[in-house]
Amino acid sequence: MITVLLITIILLAIGFAGFAITILVKKNGKFPELHIGNNKDLKKRGIGCATSQDKIEQAKAKKSLQFKQLTLLEKELKSL
């Protein structure tokens, strides 16, 4: 049981050391951007973040719904 724990700790330490070395060796010292919305190549292909696109579409739907409700209210007021 203890040997498995020690092996796990050693493997995790090697992994963290590898990340640290990668940051130190890289030119800018940053990891590549993994978020879809900030990836230049995906933007060129027209691929965007699903969460951002969903928020935009929900805002559009909300505006159109408000407009429809407004026109229904105007029709009811005119009929009075």
C-alpha cells in the first residue's frame, strides 16, 4: 500500500517538474491557449466557443421576444 502511494507521489512530482521545465524552456513561458474562443486557427475556420455562441443566440432570442410582446401589447391597446 505504501509502495503504491510512493510511486504515485514520484510520478506526480515528475509530471510537475516536466510542466515547470516546459514553462522555463518556452520562449514566452506560457502554455498554449486551449480555450476555443482564443485560438486563432479555429477562428479562421469559423469555429467558436459553444458557450459564447449560446449566449449571443439567447440575447438575440430575448430581443426578438421582447419585440413580439411589445407589438402584441400595441395591438391590444389599439383595439380598445
